[in-house]
Amino acid sequence: MQPKEKPVDDAGKTWSGRFSEPVAELVKRYTASVDFDKRLAEFDIAASLAHARMLHAVGVLTAKDLADIERGMNAILGEIRQGMFTWSVDLEDVHLNIEKRLTDLVGNAGKRLHTGRSRNDQVATDIRLYLRRAVDEILALIHAFQKSLLDLAEHHVDTLMPGYTHLQVAQPVSFAHHLLAYYEMMKRDAARFADCRRRFNVLPLGAAALAGTDYPIDREGVARELGFDGVCENSLDAVSDRDFAIEFCACAALTMTHLSRLSEELILWMNPRFGFIALADRFCTGSSIMPQKKNPDVPELVRGKTGRVNGHLVALLTLMKGQPLAYNKDNQEDKEPLFDTVDTLTATLRIYADMVGGISVNKEAMRAALLEGYATATDLADYLVGKGLPFREAHEAVARAVRFAAEKGVDLTQLSVEQLRQFSKLIDTEAIGKLSLEGSVASRDHVGGTAPTQVRAALARARAWLAAR
């Protein structure tokens, strides 16, 4: 029986000599990743050039080989940036597409570039380079969003609104204080991304397929050239680790969750039953049938896209949970969730910074809502405690006063001293001042409180923190 004819290597496969028949077209399409991983091209070229320079420095590549590789890579980079590069599914991924083009341009020097490395450590390096740039952009966008929050907050330190628990009116707060809560969330988000970046900024290149290489490579030198803080210290872990992608997506999911919470509030506040704020028209849409509608589509989409990012996090966790060491083809599925998470989060932060700057505030509607919710009831209870009444008794007395006011359809501030005294003889004219909205807010005069003096101090600290970034 005659052996099957070996396939012609017309696609530039680096491994085709092992096989007796070509890969099926269906399999090519199913396993190819070039349609989405080509966004790694510039990072792949940067890592390849650093690898080539290292190979020359340790005597593996000649000076001519290095010069040819640098010349070819610069030409390829130009083609990619000009949209003139031809991507081929037959070549599977970004790495083989670039390598094949390099070989076409410079010949054998291109074939020597892959000495001492594997696509396993190559892709792990490229993704980290890509993600490092993405994190830097995200940090800048978070800071821009925080600045927009501060700009809006500075105009509304003395604007009072209901603070809610269970979506019921609880106590009066400064609107600026409310906005600063989201500033604090974003501050934690920024710290998480920065910490994530520090953790993944180590070089996998040099791990080769899984065991390292017998060439005299200088991993630390490559790490320095590419801006890594160090090298991965275990070759098996270096090529199989995707913790950094999962951790990034976890950070992104939490940031999107914070933005989704704010989105929910903006949607509620825009509703005429609240009427607290209005979004600029450029962030809203109308209805195809109801001419009066102004729909908060952007905040609604942020809520929806948060589920999408959360799903990517779960997808990556599920992807990795059953994989043995070291690299497996499953890991090709890490890129689309990761790339979409980056795209979704950066687009959301960018639009949010602009949208917050276009918010107009209805102070009167906020104040009216406060007057409907007995927001200073706790202040009256605290006043009675100050007069010597145990808190539980004070709580009960004020609760009865609130019920009385509700039956009359008025706020506590609209009850006379005589009416209030039927619930506690300790109430006098001084208590009326405790029921004012401004008095309630001003009394929370401690770090983290909603008193205007504290809110202004918090704004100053926030500005200083951003300026130091």
C-alpha cells in the first residue's frame, strides 16, 4: 500500500510535515483566529523585534538577519497601519500571517525569527502588551469621568435631595455628596486596574512551548526592552496562565456594575415622577410612535452591557476551570471575551464622562421630594435623645408623630409645637429648627458626612488626588 502523498505547504504551515493530508477547509475556518486576533498585530511585531534583537545579542542571529527582520517588520507595520496587509484564514492567526509575510519579504531571516520561542509564549506576551495599553487607557478614562463628576458636584454642594434606603426617602443629603459616592467607587476601580496591571506586567516570552528553550536567551533583557517589570518564573505557568485576563474582566465587571447603578438612578431621576435631572438631548432618543418621548437610551444600554461584561467574566472562568497544564487550544477562546470587554468598558467610560457633563439639575423637584418623605424624622429623634430620652422611646414618639402628620397630609415641619408635644413633652420650639432640611444636613459635620463643609473638603481632596495621578 502506497503512503499518502504529503500535503504541499502552500499555506506556510510551520507544522505540516508531520501530517499526511491537508487540514479540512471546515477545520481551517473553525480553528482560525485571525479575524479577531489581528488586533494584536502591532504588539506581536514589537515583541518579535525585541526577541530578534535578543537573539542577535546572544549570537543566534547574525547582524544581517537582524537588519533584514527589522526592515521587514517595519514594512509589515506600515502595511497594517495603511490597511494594505492581506490577512489569510489559511494562516490561522496573527502570528503566522506576520511570519509568512516577513519570510516573503526577507527570506530565510524571517524563518529564523521563531528560534527559541513558540506561539504559546508569543501569544501570552502579545495579550499582556495589548492589555497593558488597554488598562492605561481605561485609567485615563476613569479619571476623566471622575473629573466630570467633580465638575457637576461643585455646582451642587448646597443642592439638597433625598437620600434613599429601600428606594424610600430616608434622610436629606447634598446632591454633591451623592455624586461623590460614585467618585469613590471609581477611585477603587482605578486602584484595582492599576494593581491588576502590576500583577500581569511580567514577560512570558522565553517559556517557549511549555518547558523553556535550550538556546542561550536573555529573558530579562527582552523584559526591559518591552517595559515589563520582570519575567514569569515558571515556564508551564507562563504559557497556560490566563489569570490576568480573568482578573481584568473582574475589574471591568465591577466598574460596569458601578456605572450600571448610576445608570439606574439617572433613569429614575429622569422619570417625570421624580424629575430630578434631565440628560442632554444628544444622549437620548425618541419614539417611532409617541412624539412626546425622550428615552434615556444610553443609561439603559449601560445596564444591558453590564450583563454582557459579567457574562465574559463567567465565560473566561468556565474556559479555564477544566484545563490541565500547559497550553491548550481552548485558550484561543480567551480573546473575543477579553477584547469585547475592553471595547465595551472603554466606550462606556468615554460616553459617561461626556454625558455627566450634560446633566441639568432640578433643585426644586429634589427639595419637593424631601418635603414629602419626612426626611428629618431621625433628626427629631436625635434631638429627643439629647434631651435625655432613650433612643427606642424617642424612635417610637417620632414614629407616632410621622403617622399623625401622614394622616393630616402634611410634613413634620408643618406641625406646630403644640401638635408635636402630644408625642413628647420634651419637644419645644428649639426642636422645630432640627426639622429643617439645611439644619439636618449641616449637623452631619464629620469626615464622610453630608454637611456642606465636609463635602467641600471632600471635593478638595478628590481634586488633589486626581492631580497627583
